[in-house]
Amino acid sequence: MNQIHTALIALQADYTVLYQKVRHYHWNVRGPQFFQLHAQFEQMYLATALKVDELAERLLAVGAAPLRTYGDVLKHARLKEDSSLPSAHEMVKNLHDDLLALNVNLRALVVEAEKADDPATLNLAEGYGDAQEKEVWMLGAFLES
Ligand SMILES: [Fe+2]
């Protein structure tokens, strides 16, 4: 296990936790912004599921093993689960903060991948980070409402 493997495993775990959180928010969001957020969260969990798959397959491509169980996911995840029922505003704030935290780790992985001469991992982490910076901005704009 090298640093790239460790970083990819932690990201697989984080996005798995995020996936369930966004599904939970999709199901349980309430209030005047229900239709907008219900649909937005659906887009987000679909995109997050694809990332879990890409990260797991990247791990296999570099000769490491993706996580197999939710137990292992929770051991490796840095993001926290949410069993509460937050307000719509708090849901958006939580996702905003999770994406910001993920971006710090994605940018660190870009640096590691560059050092390790691993352009595929670099491109993956950079692509996720770039798209998420835009998402962070949009979620932040929503929070100002
Ligand atoms: Fe649904």
C-alpha cells in the first residue's frame, strides 16, 4: 500500500458516506424548496455513485483492493454520517462543508499523484476537484438566500 492507494481508499470511503447522506437528504428534505432540493440531491447522489465506482476501479487498476463492506467504509471515511433530520438550509451547508473538505484531500492527492508520476490518478483527482469547486460556489450561493 502506497500513499496513492491510501488516498484513493479514503476517497472511496468518503464518497460512499456522502452518497448515503445525499440520499437521506433527498428523501427527507422538507419545506418551500422541497422540489428544487429533492431534484438537486438526486443529481448529486447519482454523480457521487459514479465517483465511488471510478475510485474503486482506479484502485484495481493500480493493483490495490477497493473497500468491500460498509464497516470498512466507516473505518476509512473522514466525512461523518448524518443520522439527524437537518433543515433544508443545514443540509445544503453540510454538503457544502463536505465538498470543501473533500477538495482539500483531492488537491493533496493531485500533488501526490504528480510526484508518483501517476497521470490517471492526477487527472481523476483534478477533475473531481475542479467540478466540486463550482459546486461549492453554487451551494454557497444558495446559502446566502
Ligand atoms: Fe427518489
